[in-house]
Amino acid sequence: MCLAVPGEIQERKGNIAVVDFGGAEREVKLDLLEDASEGDYVLVHVGYAIQVISQPEAEKMLESWKEVTEARTKATT
């Protein structure tokens, strides 16, 4: 199974961006997305931004991730 995680581009330096994943920032390669810029939401898979998505779509995905992590936390306590 492959997963892509949504995040917001905070800063772009050439083909590298600093992306915020809900408080955790990571460097991500933008080789596949020439037009991505600061403030855009992107889907990231294995360190590469693979698609620009809308803010509402990103927020919906992030809410789903939150539900999964909360359910997992409840199941282990």
C-alpha cells in the first residue's frame, strides 16, 4: 500500500520546499511540480511532492489522519 501525506509549502528554495505536515516540517523535493509555490498544499510520497491539492481537500485529508491516529491511540490505551 502506498500513502501520500498532505502538507503546506512554507518555503521554496529551487526544487526543494519546506513543507508543514501539521506542525512537523520536512524538506520535500518539487522535481515533479514546477508550479508549486509557498502556501500551496501538496501530496507528498517518499519525499516528493506529487500533486497540488486545494486547501479544503487538504483539510479533509488531515482530519481523516487525525481520526485514524486518535482511534489508534484509544485502542492502545
